[in-house]
Amino acid sequence: MSGARPNDPVAAVVAALEAAKSLVVTAHVSPDGDASGSSLALALLLRARGKEVRLAIPMDDLGAPGVLAPFADFRSDAPLPEPDLFVCLDCATVPRLALPELRGKAGLWRTLNIDHHATNTRYGHLNYVQDDYSSTGEVVYDIAKAAGWSFDRDIAEALWVAIVTDTGRFAYSSTRPSTLRCAAELLACGVRAPWLNDELFCLADRKILAIQERALASLETWYDGKVAVIALSERDYIETGCTKSCTENFSDIPRSVRGSVLALFIYRLPGDPKTHFSIRARAPYSACALAKAFGGGGHELAAGATVEMPIDGAKAALKAMLELAFE
Ligand SMILES: [Mn+2]
């Protein structure tokens, strides 16, 4: 028996999920804690309803051994058959879907788009975009509550990972009273919060400290310290043995410069010909506006973009773009 009321927009989402027997669940490219945590939580919730679920997400280990371990149950190298429902989580646009072969499936397969990005392009047959939510994890929690589905510890921990990573451990402005009520209920389901906190935020391999040292050494500030910038090259990743997940929260480094209103983390990954920016802003400055100027997007205070320029060219382009605002 569903807990959703007939006029509730969430009811259509619950109905679509309940009606499907087979589902493919994916999220955005380079999945972060919210993308991978919300996807795993939904996969576990659906499996508990007797459904066949495939997670189509290239997951490395989030740099946190043992966290989201049930992910392995939903992976397969077999080709993806057309599912009854294709669920895209935490992904604002089709080109950002996790795997290139999925980008042609959105809209071709019956597509359910669940997200919290204001820039979401509503590319699904059914779109459930809650842009005032802290995280897609919190959106999935609400859907499960509306459906009357119950949570076990694995599900609660996957949602916890999604929410704590996207809220900066309940610190960002996106943290609402309802975020904490959701978190309270997840804790009551047995979430091992101190262990997850250590794994996700406090413990680092030596190689991460080594790349952090390089990131700190690269720090520059522009426009009287209002803009703080770090940059990591392909070489920095190769020589330290690091992957993208090792530098997940590195935009916190420039953001920690007192007086900064915009923080930029510019990086190039091994084998990837593009340059990525991760942008953080303090209100009233907009990370999203800057990201959009480079073809990217995201939230007001946290956004990103990808450009086909070397690091120095990207820096020069960013600096020039910001001149009007800060000079
Ligand atoms: Mn998110």
C-alpha cells in the first residue's frame, strides 16, 4: 500500500517505479557521493521490492574502503538490455550521463529523471526535480517514504553518504530542517556515522596527502584575494598515483582562503583530453553563472564545467571572464 496521496507529484514517480519489473539506474559522469549513494540506495530499495536492477555507473571506490560495498551486487559487464524503466539520478543533462552508451537511451528507453539541480533540462518522460533539496539522496528518501518502503542499514548508509557529501556534513546552505529530520531517521536505522565520517572525510592515504601538497603549492589568488585558485595537472595525478576520487573535496582548499568569494579547482585527469573546473562561491556570487559561461552548470554555490583548453589557457580565460566582476 503506497503512502502517496493521489495528487502528490511523487505519486507518479512511485507508480512508475512500482510498475517496472526491470530497471537500469544511472547517475552523472564521475559520480560523487550523492550520485553513487542515491543510486545504490534506490537499487537496494527496488531489489527489496523484487525487481531486477542494474547499476550502470563506473564506480571507483570513493577513496573510502568498504563504503557502499553492496554496489558490487548490481554491476555486470553484460550488455544492458532495454529495461522497463531507465532511472537517471543527480544528472542535470543528457550529455552528463555516466556512460557514453547511455546518452542515446535517455528518451528512447522509458526514462525517469530524479534530481535536485535547478539546471535540470527535464529530459525524462517523467521528471521529478526538487531543486530546493540538499541532495538527490534526500529526494530518494522522500520517494521511499511516500511509497511506504522501509529502510535497512545498507539503504540508510547509502542515503547517508549521498546527503553528508552533498551538504558538506550538514554545513552548506542547502541543509534544511527536513534534511536533518531525514538524517535522524537514517541514524535510527543503524547508520555507522563515525565510521563513515572517518572513511569519507578524515582518513587519507599517503598519496592523497602528496597530491594535497601539490594542490597547496599551486594556490594563487586573483583580484585582491577574492578569487582563489588551485590547479592539478595530469602529471600530478600520475606521479602521485591518484585518481579523481582522491581529490573529490579539493575545491575546499581555495575556498578556505579568508576573503575569497570564488574558489576554483582546475584539473586534468590522466587519459582525459579536457580540463575540468570545480567552482565554489559565497553568496551573492554565483558559481553556476561562471560555470554556464563555460558551457557547464550546477548549483548557485557549487558548479562545474569542462573545457577543451590546456590548464594555462583555462586559467587565462577564467581570469579574463572574472575581470569585469572583480577589477
Ligand atoms: Mn547532488
